[in-house]
Amino acid sequence: MRTLLLHTVFCLLLTAAALPLEAQSLDAFKQRLAEPLAGEWMTGDARVVVSEYGDAAQAVERAVRSGSRLRFRGYRVCIFFDNGQDARAGAVAAKSLFEENYPGVRVYMVYENPYFKVTVGNCLTAEEAIILKGKVSATFPKAFLKNEDLSVTDLLR
């Protein structure tokens, strides 16, 4: 129940952050979300109740007004991590190999002194990261999960 609630709040935050500043109010968005689309596969009496937890609406409004980037804890799969003499070349090779084998999955190559790191994916939960790690472990057997600070814009790309 808590996970469902967190995902609902996150979806509201994500959607509200993606809307331009002159967009509709959060109340109008919730009303539109509760109404089924015309021609939708559902027939009969369908009812959706949208409710937020605590001060979620105020938090979204403050974030939209301030223009700040919303950040949250998420996960990525680290496929390369080295500080050896050839670490840069290894990181570039790992990034290229991943992009060839797994198109559509975001790749991030960073240098954090003294390590070159290549991480992939933007996972909200550890379960998503574990599934991604399982997919890439045939090509990258030393891959491991890594906590990351993700932003809403990372998910929108």
C-alpha cells in the first residue's frame, strides 16, 4: 500500500513538473485524470478517485514555482568502475559496447576522482534495477546496483 501511494505521489510530481508554468492547476489535472477518455475501452460506470497524501499538492506547487530540479533517490546499474592506467579507454569501450547492445537505455559515463564509472538506466526501485542488471549481466558479468540521485528530467529523456 505504501509503495502504491509513493508511486502515485511520484507520478503526480512527475506530471506536474513536466507541465509548463502556465499549465492548468493541480485540481484541474486531478479532475481530468478522474474522467475516462472518450472512446476508451471501458464501458459502464467507471470511477477513479484521485487523492494525494499529506501536503503533496503544496510540495508540487512550491517546486514548480521555484523552478528547481526535483531530485530523488533511485538506482542505476554500474557496468564499469576502474581507476587503472587504462580506465578512461575501458570506460569508453564499455559505454560503446552497451550502446550497441542495449539501444534506448540511457548510459552515463563520469569521472569521480580517481575512478571512471559507467552506469546505465534510471530505475525508481531496486526491483527495476535488479531486472536491468539481469538483462545486462550476460555482457557485463561484474555489473552491480548503485544508489544515485536522479532528477525528474532524467526520467523524461
